[in-house]
Amino acid sequence: MRLTPAAESAVRHGHPWVFDQSVREQNREGTAGEIAVIYDRRDGFLALGLYDPESPLRVRILHTGPPTTLNAAWWRHHLDTTLARRQELIEAAAPTSGRTNGFRLINGESDGWPGLVVDRYASTLVLKLYTEAWLPRLDEVVTLLRETLPWATALVLRLSRNLVETARQSYQRAEGFLFSDDDPPRETVVFRENGLCFEAGVRHGQKTGFFLDQRDNRARIEPLAVGRDVLNAFSFSGGFSLYAARGGARSVTDLDLSEHALASARRNFALNRDDDPAVAACPHHSVQADAFAWLARPSPERYDMIIVDPPSLARRESERAGALEGYAHLNASAVARLRTGGVLVSASCSAHVDEAEFFSAIRRTVRDAGRSFQELWTSHHAVDHPAAFKEARYLKCLALRCDP
Ligand code: SAH
């Protein structure tokens, strides 16, 4: 294949995506999962990538640099190199001393595995695919994972929604356990994060069962929570709530639309009460409601910390402006519920809203509410979610202490 000059330059500088309009010529039509060989305008070798004839994202780059052959040895080396970057986390998860044994082992493009994610929850692996190109290679990938991670006792396949039908029709594949030492396989796995226990719904839960990307932000709120009444809006399974409780919060309230998520949060509190006196002592409430409406309704209840972590408000570029308004509106309602000195922790996982515009929208919202504030920190994904290119940097989070 040959690309337009702009795409050629982007690939040379490490961008992992080639869109269909950027393909200038190709010698024939390819099939899903074939290796595309890309040449530059001087006929020099440029890159190898996974071909996907059905997607506008036509090629996902696997390799740039000197020409190479993607044989079994190359794949093994590629996986070893990726996992070596996680070595510190993996060692921290050693069975005797481990405080964290749930984390991302492979983070797609940013780790050189475009469209493929592997998360670890204790000894269970979850493999999530985002492109058809991996489906013809699934057996190879599974064999490689088993050889390299022999301690894994189960592996679950999850597919992005647009792949489910293709996987069934063209590859006779479905989501579910690819292997498990347990019979029946365990669909809910308990793992540790910074010493707290959580359950992950590896088979049916959102994402791969837990929002691992917020780990570092959860840890950041723990020391701020002492003595505070904390509201965790869009709480999911209570991740931020458990950290707040361990940090000495006076009370924690989970707010989520999903009763299933709230029930999971209650189980997560139960999992930690025996081991942690602060968790045991912290009253935990759940509210099942639409958080946008619940926060906006008039109420005398006030909190000393409010965490606002909604699902993506912009699925596409055209929704960007609306998303910014949505964040402003939502956070304005939250600020109105904060006592003097209260902390607003506001996150966005919309890839189409960039960090600078999100942070300024939140600061402006607090100012427009007539509150002065002190900025405590801004941050991103956890360390096991490297983001090697702009489109991969979706998560941003900031904490503001709001004065009168
Ligand atoms: N902060 C969480 C992750 C939040 S994911 C963590 O650290 O694990 C987003 C959550 O928002 C999901 O649990 C989803 O059920 C919930 N949600 C989606 N729309 C909602 C709405 N309108 N009101 C309340 N919760 C909603």
C-alpha cells in the first residue's frame, strides 16, 4: 500500500491509524486481519499493520522501522516487550505481598496491540477486541497469552458491540470464556486494588468489569476524604467510595442509574468491612436515580466532597459542543450542593473533548456559580493506561476546593 503524504508522515511519526481516505493505492483488496505492507513515496519500507476492509480505520500499525517478518518469534517478542513495561505492577501483585492485582496488561494501540486490550483481575484475564482484524488470529493470540502468562486460570473474550454479529456469522465466535479452570467459570472475580477488594463482572460488566483507568484518581481522593460527607455521582461499583471510606469519610453516598451497579458497590463495601475499621465505620448509602436530574432538583442536602464521573457525553466530534454544555450544567448542579471548603472532583472520559477545554469549562462553571476555588490537582489515566497518541488521551480529572 501507499498512503497520502500526510498519512505517510503521521505513520512515520508514530501515529497508529491509517484511514481509508488516506490510502493512495494498494495492489489488491485485502481480507480482515491480513498484514498490510506500507511503502513510502520513495518505495522504501514504512510499516506493517493489520488490515480491516470493513472499517474506515483501514490499517492499524503494528510495526515501523526496519523491515521484519511477523512470525511466531516476532509475536512472542512483541508480547514480552509489552509485558516487561508492566513488570513493576506485576511484581507488586505477587500473591503474598500484592496490594494491586487488577490492572491493564495490554492497552491497545499505545502498547503496540492496536484494537486489543488485556486486563487482569487476580488470575483471570479479559481479552477485549475492537477490530475484526484480530478475529482470524484469535487462536494464535490465546496460545501466546497462555504460554506467556501460565498463572492465568481463566480467559474471557469480550467484543466491542459492532463486532458481535460479525464474530458470530463469519468466525463462529461469541463472547465468553475461552478457558477456565473453574467449572462453572466464575463470572464475578474478586481482586485487589491498592489493598481494597473489589468484584469485577468479567463476563457481563461494563468495560472489562471495572474502571481500571480511574485507579490513580481514586487513590488521590482518599487523603482528601477524611471527615467529609462524600457524594459519588455515577458511582458504578463504588470505586471512589471505598477509597473515601478508607480515608475516613464521615459518610459516603453512591448515586447511579443502575441498580446492578449499586448492588455491586454494596457487595464491595461488605468485602472490605472486616479488614478495614474505617470502611466498617463509614455509613454507606445508595441512591438509584438519573444523576443529572437528581443533582439539579432543589434539595437542602449538602456534601463536603462530590465526585462527578459521567459516561462519555460525546461519542463523536459533532457532539463536542453539546458535551461541554452538559459538563458545565452537571458540575454547576454539583457545586450548588457543596458546602464551603467542599471538594469537587470532576472527570471526563469523552475522547472528543480535550483536556484544556474540559478543565477550563469546569473552572468557569465554578466561577460562574460565584464560588472562588483552589485547584488541588489535575490528572489523567492510571499508569497502566499509557496513551501514545492524541486520540488515546480520553480521561481527564480535576479537583477543586470550593470556597464560599
Ligand atoms: N466512577 C466509576 C465509573 C463510572 S462509569 C468508577 O470509578 O468505577 C459511569 C457510570 O454512570 C455507570 O455506572 C453508569 O451506570 C452510570 N450512569 C450512566 N448514565 C447515568 C445517569 N444518567 N445517571 C446516573 N448514573 C448514570
